[in-house]
Amino acid sequence: MKKITYLLLLFVCCSFLQTEDSYQSAITEIADAYNQKDADKIFNLFSSELQSSFTIDKVKDFVKDNQESNGLMGEFSFLMDDETGKRYLLEFENSTMILVLELSTDNKIIRLSLEEY
């Protein structure tokens, strides 16, 4: 019985770590592409559903406008998990924002938004 409990606990922990690694990787990819003004790379991280509602032109405008007002992305740290996704504190050169991110099971972005801090 103890072996089953330990195996179940190990599975849950590994699943959680893989999810956290996926989110860390996604944010790093977003930040790198954003700082390089590579809207296409960000767009390619989106799920097909998000791509249909948030077009490449909107992503290009977002990157351009956001860089003009907030500067480049810097450090980020996890804040909390809620029903809308995972929330991260995101430092820009000129401001601090909240990044809300949700990934699908295949690690595609299904929700991405910035909120005032």
C-alpha cells in the first residue's frame, strides 16, 4: 500500500514540475521574442483558437505599442494560480505588469494578457 501511495505522490509531483517547467519555458520564449520584436514567434506559440481571435497584426501592434510605452521585458516571478490561469509579476524597463498565462495540454498558449499592477 505504501508503494502505491509513494508512486501516486511521485506522479503528482512530476506532473506539477513539468507544468511549471512548461510555463517557465513559455514565458522565456515570449520574453525573448518580445524583446527581439519577433511577433511571428509569439504568434506561433498560440493555440489555433487563440490565433483565430488574436491575429498576427494584433500581435505586431501589441509588441510595438507595448515596447514604446513599457520598454523591454526583464525578470518575472510566479504570483498565483487562479481560474483565469497562472499569474506572474513581470518587470519591464519602465513598468511592472501582471502576466496572465494559460497553456493547453500540448503547451500552446490559450490565454495571454497583461494587467496593470
